[in-house]
Amino acid sequence: MKDLKDIDNHIDFKEYFLKELGIPELIAKFEDHKEEFWIEFFKYSKQLEENKKESDKKLPKLEEIKTFYKEALPDFELSFFKEDQTRTECVFNYDNVPYCFSNLGNLHIENDPINILKQRIKHSLFHFELIKERHHDLVKSVYEYIKTKQDNVTCMVGGGAQIQVFFQNESGYIAILYLSLDYDCDSYIYEEDEDSNYVLQVNGSKNDILFEEDLNIETLTVRSHASVYGNKS
């Protein structure tokens, strides 16, 4: 058993335990038994660490992920593939727009992560095909505007039932473009009319200044971060 000094080196587990699980009340109950509490907490955090190591062994390797995308998009040039502790990204250039795919979130908690990853990639590529058919010109216009304000911008394909594009760089999301629903069946015919209006939501108050100029896109409404969330960052 490590002594209690070592527990302070595991602040990340404390943050998860207190914030993610939302049990500050539990600590209050252990007010008179703090030492015992943190000993048990340390055991728990170490078990989490071991569980994560085991689940990480099941995760697809970087080369496998590259292969999944290359098989799905053989005609597109892979511009770069970036991996860090929080995100793995695959970027393909289409008509000089860097479309980005990122599908690794929370895979370590899945029983069959490779199959789940394939499903996520399939869903992202489905949205990508619909974007090409319906919205590419709009995405390209927004991208070309943003890249005059920010460097290294990519366009991450996302969304659930609604197609979304996340404009981002290494500093995080810049803005999110909300597009059409992803219906794709014989009973649904997508038609864009003169009244179609899509929303570009600025992400973060620091990015509002980037969109003070008019983008001059008739089918697009730009919503500032401040107009929706106030001055909160």
C-alpha cells in the first residue's frame, strides 16, 4: 500500500471521481474518516487504471484505422493523420476542402471497439457523401472564409440524425455548421428551396470576433456565441 502522499499525484482520478461521478456529498460523509476515504479512493483509481490498460489492448491500432478509411475512400488523397492523447484524426482533401473524420471517442468502454469504430466510420462517410451531394458549396464557402482568419483549419464531419460540420484547428472548435437531416430513402427527397436556412454557431466567445464581417451567404444564419450563451466562454 502506498502512503497517502502518493494520492496527490493522482489528481486526474480525483477530478473524475468528484466531478464526473458527481459525489462531493460522499466526501462530506467521510469528513471524520478522510484518511480511510482516500485510501479506498486510491485503490479504486488504481483499479480504473488497470481496467483502462486492459481495454486499450482491444483498441484498433493506428494502421488499422488508416486502412479502414483508405478502403472506404480509395480515390481521395490522405493529407495527414494526427494522433495525440485525446483524438485521432483522418483528413481527406475534396475539392480543396480538408474534410476531417474523428471516431475514437470512448472506444475503450466498448466490448467490440473495432466493430464500433467501423460503424462510426460508415456513419461519418455516409454524412460525407450527403454533404457532397447537398452542401459542399456551402461548406467550402464557410471554410474559405474561416481560413482567412485562422490557420490549419479542417472541417470535421459529424452529427447524429442531423448533418453537422465542425470547423476546427489545434485550438479547438471554431464554429459548427448545422445542415439537413440525414434521411436517405425512397420516401424522402431532399430539396433545397429559396427559404432554406442553415445555422453556423460560433463556438466560444473568443471566436465571435472572427465573424463580425458578413459572410454574404443567403442561406446561412451566423449565430454568435454571445447571442446564445451570453458572455460565458
